[in-house]
Amino acid sequence: MDIRLTNDLHGTDACVRVERGSLELSRRQVRRVKRKLCGSTRCACSGPLGLRGLQRYDAETVFEFVPRQDGSGYLQMVRRLSGWSD
Ligand SMILES: [Zn+2]
């Protein structure tokens, strides 16, 4: 499935294709997304994947990137609690 990743400082977005079960991102995907979301190595807006702002999967689910030491990582879904407002 394709997931849209965003950086709300630069106004950029990128799509990655991940396996539905694992949500794994290869090191190559991480590098590509980072370059697209925030191309500057000196910019401190974001982490290793270049995400900034709330990453929405659907109306009730947000996700975050969990990096691994080898440069790869995975997306972790977090169900939104009722009462969040943004
Ligand atoms: Zn940046």
C-alpha cells in the first residue's frame, strides 16, 4: 500500500510503498523520502525520514517513523485518542 508522508515546514510530501503487515522502509526508501521532504543536510526541521507535523494514515490513525541504526526503519501506527483536536 502507498502511504503519504509530509513535512509541514517545507510543504513537501512523498509517497512510499510498504507491505501492509510490516510497514517496513528500506534504507534506500528512507534516503529517497528524506531527500524529497527536506533536501538540506543543514536543516534541523526533522528526523532521519524528514517528517514534520502530524502524519495521518486515516481519520483515526496517525503514524510515526521508528528509525533503525542501519538506516532503515518502520512506520508505527498510533490510534488517535478521542478528544484529540488539531
Ligand atoms: Zn528541513
